[in-house]
Amino acid sequence: MMKPIILIMSLLGLALAQFGPGLDTPNDCIGQGAGSCQFTMIMELSGVVDPSFAVALYDHECNVIAFTENVYVGMAIDSQLPYTVDVTTITEEPYGATFNYAGGLFGTGFTSWATWTCRDGVSQGFRAAFPCPGF
């Protein structure tokens, strides 16, 4: 009877370890209604001239469905979703991005979004909801 709980805890630990310090974790996700997913982009600033970017995708219950580092404009992010999430712009001032999913354009200026700066000062990011029927 305890095996499912151990498996769930192991998977949660794996998801948290995947992000590491300064990166987004499932705790930073804001749950959406069924059929609405969340795109979260992190700009890693720690000691670099050119920042690097990481993207996490979540389903409506804040389960990680994709995580990709070294994201760039034009990248197609594969996930559990039926279509790729395609990064169309990344801006540093003001910080944000836009992306396509299933024929729609989302991100900064197109959907509600939020920015934050981590307390350790090594990264900042934003999140945007987008429709993903069935997730």
C-alpha cells in the first residue's frame, strides 16, 4: 500500500531536483482551470555576460510536463502536449517572451503574466497561461 506514495514522492523529488537553486519549481506555478496550461520562462543571470533561458511547462494542476534549458528564439519545445510550444521572441528589457501554441500567440503583452526576481538575485522570470484542451 505504501508503494504508490513512495513513487509519488520520488517523482516529486526528481521534478524539484531538475530545476535546482534559482530556477522555477512546481511551487512557483499558479494552478489554472482544466484545459489551461502555464508557460514559465526563467532568465538565469548568475555571473554571465549573456544570460541563458530555461522554460518549464505545467498542466492545469501544476504538474511539470516539460523543462528545457538553453532556450532560444525559434526553439520548438516538446512536451506531453500534442503540439510543440514555439518560442517567437525573448526580450531582456523589459523581460518577457512570446510563444506560439496550436496556432495561438501568447506571452508578454498577450495574456496575463507576472514577473519576479529570486531573492538570491541569480534569475528572474515570468509566467503566462495558455489554452491546452485535455490537460
